Amino acid sequence: MNQTSSKTILVPILGLLPLIMVLGNSMFIPLIPEVQAELQLTPVQAGLVLTVFSIPAAVMIPLIGFMSDRFGRKKMVLSSLVLIMVGSLCSAIALYLHEASFSFLLFGRLLQGIGAGGTAPLAMALVGDLFDGKDRSQALGVLEVFNGVGKVISPILGAVIAAVFAWYGSFYFYFLLAAIAFLALLVYLKSSPFESEQRFSLKKYVSMIGSVLKREGKWIIPIFFTNGIALFLLFGMLYFLSFELEGVYDIVGVMRGVYLAIPLFALGIVSYWTGTFVGENVQKMKQALFIGFFLIVMAFACLIYYHHLIGLLLFLSLAAAGMGLFLPAASTAVTSSIGKEERGFIVSLYNMVRFLGVAFGPVIFSVWMVNLTQMYYWSFFLAFVSIFILTAFWSCIPFVKQCV
């Protein structure tokens, strides 16, 4: 098999990594009531089943990024998948341990969370290592598609598995998915980038990261911030929409999943197109960033006045399409502008901010939902501030002059 064919096969394999990270929590959300009832947990204990995954994943993302720069991406991503597999088996058998069931379930979820920190971020770093130009932006678009698809199918998938088997069947499925990714990467990721290169001391590494932030921070930090806000708004609104569909419009079950899939389908389609369109052209990159966030701002402005079911679906899909322009362009900008020695850590920080945006969106929106008018105004305000911050530090506006 030639190198081009191998890389073509590798892209969807790498796409499994963000899918695994998304499924790690979203797939188990509909299972929480069943877990709570069977293990006789309090609501707080049931919530810990989700929290004990999210916090270790967020904390481990930059640490694993640093370790991948020193010891190689392949070693770290394979080790992460092993942790997910072990954690999945621990969680699956927890039911049979009686008094220790809850503790062992949390231990398994903890291992899954630690492992998940080395999935999506390292997939992005590997794309930055292995691809150039248009191939890189297209591969990053594919990662966004897998990310979006995972968010669409995960609650439905968890509910279906629980209905056919039981709640612990989802852990066996998660183990199987991680095992498939492990074996595929073992075969098709022939070598780990930088494994044979110089390993910098921690002091020198920190100095290099400091130099990157000093040199590139003027545009990197705004992109980090706006990515986190974009995903915070999207998944906060999806959380709200889920309750609105059931409570106001009496749309439940699989049909609720179909309605929730509409904006995420827009995100996936536009993400793939953006990856093909942008390449490493700075002019197109900035245009995609600006137009994408402009659409987000306009969508949330419209939602203030038009938020019945059709308006919610239409303008949330418009915002998701804007994110489909913005997110792959931002990912390409970050991965293409950072040297290979620092890429793992910087990309991991970038993914940590994205992950925290997704994690905190539903939590904050659950509070904002008490006053829907304020919720829409706050959403618009955050989107407007984000586009201002994004463009305020640009030395070149892509619609005024040619950016190089």
C-alpha cells in the first residue's frame, strides 16, 4: 500500500478518536436514571458518574499533549485507548461487586476520563504532523464531522443499547470502539512522529511554549476563547432545545434525537466543505473565521425575537453552519502555525478550552433557562463580544485587503 492510500485510510481512523471522546459522556447521559435506580444512588452520586469523567479528561488534555511532544504521539494515543478499555471493563462489571459497585464504577469512569484526554487532541496533533496544505484542512474538517456526528448519535445510541441490553452494555460497546481504534492505529500509524528526535528538558520545553505564546499569543488566545464560547453556546442551546422539545412540544424518544440532529447535521456538512475550501490560504482562513462568527452573531440576534420551534431549529442551524465555517478554519490556523516540537501541547490546550465549552454549556444554560429572555440576550452578548475579540487583534482584515 502506498503512502497516499495509507494516509487516506488513516483519516477516518483518526476520526474515531474525537468520536470516542464525545461518546464518553454523552452516550451515558440517558442512562443515569437507570444507573441511579439500580445502584440506589442519590442524585449527587448519580451526577458524579458524569463529572468524574469530564474533569480528569479536561485536566489530562494539556499533560498528555506535553507527553506526546516528548515521547511520541503514537505511544500516548495507544496508551490512552488502553486506559479507556480497562476503565470500560471496570465500569461494566461494577454492578456485580455489590457494596463496592459505586466506587468501582467511579474508578472505571476515572480511567476512561484520563484516557479520553489523549484522544481528540492527539488526533488533531497527528493531522498537523502528517498532513500539509489542503490535505491538512480537509482532514481537520473530517475530524469536525466525526465530532458532530458523535454528538448527534450519542444520546440515541446510549438509549438504544440500554433498551436492547442494559445500562452496562454501553460500557462494553465503548470498550469495543476503543479496541477497534487501537488495532487500526497500531496497523496504519506506522511510526510515531518525533519518537526518534531530541527530547527537550522540561525547563527548555516550558521556555519554548512561553516563546510560542509570546510570539503567537496575540491571535492564538482570541481563537482559543472564541472556540470555547462557540461550543458553549451551541451545546447550551442544544441542552435547552432538548427540554423545550419534550416540555413544550411533546416531542420525545427517537424523534427528539432527530430534531436535535438537524443543527448538528448543518455543522458537519459545512465543516467538511470548509476543510476543502480553506487549505492553508490565510485569506480564506480569515474569511471563514469572520463569516462563520458573523453568522453565529446574526443567528443569536434573531433568536431573541423568533424562538418558536421553527425559529429555534432554523437559527440554531444557522449558528451551527457558522461554526462549521469557524471551527475547521480555527483548527487549521492553530495546527499550521505552531512548530512540531510545541504542537502537541498547544493543540491540547486548544482542545481543553473546546472541551470545557461543551461541558459547561448545559450547566450554565440550565440556570439561564429560568428566564428565557435573559438567556437569549446573554447568548447574543457572548457571541458579539467574541467576534469583537476575534478581529480586534487582526493586523489584516480579509475583506479590506489581501492577507498573506
